Amino acid sequence: MKTIAVLGSTGSIGTNTLDVVRRNRHLYEVYSLVAGHNIEALTSQILEFRPKFAAVATPAGLSKLTQTLSASGLPKSDWPELATGSAAYVSAATASSVDTVISAIVGVEGLEATYEAVCLGKRVGLANKEVLVSGGSLVMEAVRRHHAELLPVDSEHNGAHQCLRAGNREQVSKLILTASGGPFRNTPVRDLGTVTPAQALNHPTWKMGNRITIDCATLMNKGFEVIEACWLFDFAPSQVEVVVHPQSTVHAMIEYTDGSVLAQICATDMRMPIQYALTYPERAEAPVPKIDWALARQWEFLPPDFVKFPLLKLAYQCQEAGGSATCTLNAADEIAVEAFLQGRIGYLAIAEVVEETLARIPSRTPRSVGDILDVDRESRASARERVTARAAGTVTV
Ligand SMILES: NC(=O)c1ccc[n+]([C@@H]2O[C@H](COP(=O)([O-])OP(=O)(O)OC[C@H]3O[C@@H](n4cnc5c(N)ncnc54)[C@H](OP(=O)(O)O)[C@@H]3O)[C@@H](O)[C@H]2O)c1
């Protein structure tokens, strides 16, 4: 029996994780659930999975949770311990009975709890890519020092992890990450200035949270994945290639030095990589559609357009530069995406805000989670200022 902490339980990855648990009650129990603001969903999860501990983002959310649990009729003696804020997320992830943490909070809010779980040598199923994009050096150093198991849940990295099991790491020449290309793959650059949030949220193959969906439309998400892959598998950015594959069925490929390429292929269903992170090194039946090889199909592979999608190029440059540049990249992108979703800036301004912020925040070497969160705060403030300047029409680069 494995005891699990689910950070970000109400999100797309979190609910898929709980579905895996639901189907395998004899194998997994939930110790803790961490959510942001969706109190209704968290209440139902508490009633179904009966965790010992639950945390939410704000005191207002906590008092709402207390009300909804009272209204549910669950006897108080069966309630989980309730808490709020980042210290509570750390408690949720580091409790001694937890052996596996699924890290699926969106954004840098998930960093500290994930880092502390790593420092205790726990197994971490990592969906939250911002953890490595913002704090890759610190987190990977802690993984090595504490012999933690960091298993990628992101489908491309999970695919790479599987392909890497087939050979020696020293005989790998490169990693190829596939990208769906997003909803604007065939949109001419001249039309991108007027695309709406609704169009950008219309992802062709995956159903995910809003931030990651917009990041897929700009290919920022693929840039984050390049950074994440460099940290997870110890690659230089030049060894990680991105290939557009609109069908999203081949998730990653590993090229070995003899020219042989191994691919990981699976239907687009996150329960597969989530379950892999729970069962590794074993495999188990998963509720994922199998590919019907009796049907004719075509898979395309195309080079990415770095001019149309400048954030992908920027990700390579930030990882090459090292230091805190990738932390700033993530923070600025989050603010720009939020402003785009609110209708405050246009689609093309997302990349402009990110570039302008990177030019204003000097890179440094973060030595602690606190240092990373400082860079994150500073970068957000600068990005907000760039958004305001754009919204007011007074942009100076
Ligand atoms: N979805 C995918 O297929 C996929 C694939 C690969 C990687 N990822 C990565 O996995 C992470 C989660 O993605 P997602 O698609 O599941 O996102 P999502 O659907 O937006 O869910 C985000 C989760 O984080 C919680 N959250 C947000 N702010 C929080 C805060 N301040 N404190 C505590 N919890 C907070 C949300 O809680 P509330 O909803 O209660 O506010 C929700 O549970 C992201 O880093 C994403 O890049 C996702």
C-alpha cells in the first residue's frame, strides 16, 4: 500500500491522479490533498478519499471549506486536519507516512513543498514543470544528495524516461521532444495579433489547465519542457530537439550514438504517466485507450518555427545562460498569460512582455528556495509593470 500526497488535487493532473487511486484502492491511500480555491471540488474529494490532512490557498478558502464540510454531514471526528498556505503545503508533502508526492500545483507555489519532499528522499511524481524551470539546479542537487526519486509525469519526459531505460545514458546522443504545435500551427504570423483567449484555449489534442494551454499555443510550454528535460536527464540544451507532431501520439524519442531512435508512443491520457510514476519500476493495467494498429494512420513530424514562436527560442537561450534566467522566464510568462486571458494584452504581447522582463532582471545564482522566490517576485513585479505600460500604450523597450 502506497500513501500519497496530491499537491494540486483539484486540477487536471490532480483529478486524474485521484482517478488512478480510485481504480486501485487496494494499492494506494491518500494522506493529503492540497488545492487552491476550488473548495467544492476539494470537499467532494475529502468525502471520497478521506485524507488525514487538507490544505487550501487562503484563510477565506479555509473557512468556506469548514462550512462545506459541516454541511456535508461528515462527523467532525472524520474530518482531516485543515490548514492554509505554503507551510501547510510543506506539511502535506513531508508527513512521515507519505511515501509518494504527486506535485501538480500550477506555478512556483508548488516549489517549496516539492523541494522539501525531495530533501526527505521521497518519491516525487513531478507534473509541475515550474519546479525545475525555476529551481532546477537547487532541486536536482537535492535529488542527488538525498537519493530522492524524481519521476516525470509530464508526458514527454515520462516518455523519455521510458526510452532511456533501454540503453546506457553515456550512449545517448540526443532527446527529441514532440510538440502538438498548438492551435496556431497553421495560422499565418500576420493573423496572430488578433487571436482571442478562446482561440488560444482551444488545444487540438490535450485538455489541461488554462495556463499550460496558453503556453502550448505560444510553444512556451515546449520551451519549459526543454529546460525541464535538461535538468531531469542532464542534457545540454543543444542535445534536446523539438519536433512538431500534431497527432501527439509519439511523446518523446531518444537517439542513441549508433543512430538508433527509440520512441515512446501512447494515447493522449495523463493517467498513463501518472500511474507510471506510482508503479515504477513495475507496470500495471491502465484505463488508457490502446492504439488500434489495424486502422491506417498518418503521423507527421515537422520542424518548429522559431520565428513565429519566439518563446521557444528564448527558453533555449535562458537555459544556456544559466542562473536565474529561467526563473524570470517562467514568472514573466505567467503574468503575461494572465494578462492575455484577462484581455489586457494581445497574444503577440505575451512574448514581448517576457523579453522585456528578461532584459530588466539581472540573472543571479539562487542558493535557496527563498532566493528563487525572491527572483520570482521581482520578475513578476517587473512583468506587471510591462503589462501596465502596454495596456496604457506607453511601451518603452
Ligand atoms: N494537465 C496536463 O495534462 C499537464 C501535463 C504536463 C504537465 N502539467 C503541469 O502540471 C501542473 C498542473 O497542471 P494542470 O493542468 O493540472 O493545472 P490546473 O488544472 O490549472 O490545476 C492546478 C492545480 O493547482 C492548484 N493551485 C493553483 N494555485 C494554487 C495555490 N496558490 N496554492 C495551492 N494550490 C494551487 C489548483 O487549485 P484550484 O483549482 O483549487 O484553485 C489546481 O489544483 C502545471 O505545472 C502544468 O504545467 C500538466
